[in-house]
Amino acid sequence: MVSLFNQDKIKTFEYFYFFIMVIYMAQMNGNTTRMISGLSSPYFPFLFPIILTIILLDRHKVKFDNKKLLRLLLLFAIWMILLFNHKPYYGGSDYSYHFFIFYSIIIAYIHVQVFGKKMLPIYEHIMIRLSLLSLILWGIYIIYPGTAAFFRSFPEAGNGNHIFYLYKWFDPSRLEKLEGFVIYGFLRNSGCTWEPGRFSVMILLALYSNLIRNGIKFKGNAGGIILLIALASTFSTTGYIAAIVLYSFFAIRILSLKGILVFSLIIIPISFQLARLEFMQEKITNQLDLDSEISKINERIDYVNKVRESNEYVGSLGRFQAMYFELINIQKDPILGYGWNTHHSYFSQRISGNYVLTGGILKLIGQLGIPLSLLLYFFLYKSSVALGNDFKVRKATLFVLFLIFSISYSLFTVPVITAFWLYGIFRKEEDLIIITEKNNPKDTEEATTTEMAATSNEGILPS
């Protein structure tokens, strides 16, 4: 058994299973992206989470006759058939891209049915430990740069090395440009994922859970403090902005009018000081000067198109640059979108196949078309409302948080995140009981069996 919060416990396999799901969510390198893409070899990284899920299903009898699940899968199947008929350039290889839409939905359904709303404290518990580990290892290198040889002894991961997928260290000698990875002379903390911004997104989801349990509390809340320090070490613009919004949601809910005024006197100066940070100013200024940035990127694209192969990866566009081109994609394919294979987008086909469009808000609309994507955003809102009702917090909190994340990152089809995204339509009125351990060791096996079979509010954590 693994102890969580408030003396609650979870069985070791269930905790290990969810831990592996979080590691795959982090997408450190090609092996741990195999829950969102890639049906080719090596096969073990692809099969490992599937094997674990089969074991989980054997331990918890999940039924797949849920009408909402079947309707959603049928809806995506119809969309895919229409897309493939409408787009003659779609071939057999494109099935692998769309396989992962169905895959993530099914895995998300299993997570909601097995773990229910208790996904949040389990996820938070895991992220606190990963964040603490990242701060220790990040701090070691910051204080003693001579430890670079130690970090280089571990397997490579892009422009750095990873320690068993638990932490990624950026290798300064392998960074073509330190810009973006080094702030004020410090390498940014990317934690268990491939880059610092994505790590901040993972931390903020854990902070959401921490605030649900504790409210805005620092004394006696070591986990929350660890998460905040780890977030600060990422130097992520997205992370900082989302954190201010998140804490504001919780503060306004619990404060009186007088308290709101006092809180404003605290949060406004903090926000002002954050905005004055050099790296924040530069990022915000560059992103908002859209006309100039689009002009520059068009010149760069014209040059790259002449000197590089048509599908040779060169880089990713900035957030608002990407949104500009995604709007063009949407205009060209407003109903069905261009599908999950981004190489079939208007941007890749007609403008440049060398650059990747980042971000998720408009990208999801560009890929799925306006009708289906808006339906998914409606499901996200329903999930935010459902979690708000379950935990007695503002109903729109998670929805707004995900929208901020999606400015920089694509979130849908990452199974753990998809489970939160679709929680509102997959959840059961009474959480499925998956783990029960009484403090009284004299409880009989018969009593435990009866309790497990009953539909009640006991489980990993109090409801």
C-alpha cells in the first residue's frame, strides 16, 4: 500500500499504474510518446502501458457498454470516414494517427471508471515527488556545474540526458542556442518532461488538486510549497500566468469584499513584478507584436523553402504566430478539419512543411473542424463543472486553466489529460470503489469483499 494524504492509502499496483501514466504523459522522449503516436517499432514502449491497462481491467471489472462512450467513439468513427472520403490524399499510414484518438478516449474512460475523482489526489501525490526530485537534481547542477559529467552518464534525451525518465537535464554543450533554455544564467527546470513549459503545465494541474484539498494555505502544506518552487524554477510564462489565474479563482471564492481588496493589493504588485522580468517582457512583447513577427516568419519560411527539403523539420513557430496560421487552416477546412496528421494541413501543404505549429486551442479546431472541436470544448466545460461540484470549487476553474495551457500546448489525446477532459461525461454518480483499507486490522475478508461490491463513497479518499 502507498500512503497518500490524510492517512488514505492506495494499493501498490494502482499507484504504480498511474505513475507510469504520468511518465507517459510527460513525453520525455520518443519511447514515452507512444501513448499518443507511433505504431512502429520499438514495440515494448507501445505495449507496456497496454499490458498494464489489461492488468488493471482484470483487477477492476470495467464495463464498456456505456452509451456515452459508444456514442463518442461512433461520432469520431463517422468523422474519420467522412474525412478520408473528403481528402483523397489520406492513405493507409494515416490510420495510425487517428488510432490514437480512439485509444486515448478508451484509456480515459477506464481511468474515470476505475479512479473517478480520486485521480486528482493520486496525480498530485505523484507530481509532488517528481517535482521534489527535479528540484534536488536541478539544484545540484546549478550549485555545482562540475556535475555535468554525472548527468552525461545517463541516456540521451534530445538536447540533454534523462535519469530513468524521472528528470531531464539540459546539456549546455548540445544546445544549439541557449536562448529559451537559460534564464539569468540558469538552466530552466524541465523536470520529468521534455521542456520546462510542459513541466509547468503538469505542475499546475497538481496545484489545482492541492488547492482543492487545502485552499490557499502554506503553513503545513509542504506539497503545495514544493509545487510552487518547482513551478518557479521552470521560468515558464504560461506557467506563471496560469498560476496567477488559478490562485485568483480560489482567493475570490473564499474572500469577503474586504479580503478581495487586500488580495488585490498583493496579487497586482506580484503580477506587475513578474511582468517586469526580462524574459517575461521579451516573450510577451514578441508575441504581441504579431504583424512584425508574421512578416519575419514569412521571410524565414521563404528562405527555408529554398534551401531545405520540403518536409525537413526546422523548428516550431511561436504561440501567436501559430494561431495566425491555424486560423488559415480553419478557413480552408472549417467543417471536417485537416485531421490528426498535421502534414495534411493547408499550412504544411501550401506554406511550409518545415515548421510545426504549436498551441492547442485553435489547433484542435483546425484538426477536427468546428462542429466536433466545439463539442469537445463543451465536454471540457462539463468536466470542469462536474469537478467543481464534486469538490465545491468554482465550476469554471479547470476549463479556464486548460484554455490557458492550450495556448501553448496540444492537450487532447494525452490519456491522463483526456480523462480530466472527459470526466464530466464518463463519471459515475457514485465513484467505483477500487481501494479500501480499514484502519482496523481485524476487519474480515468477507467484510472487505462486501464493502468493495457495494456502491458507497468510500475509496482512496473521502468523497
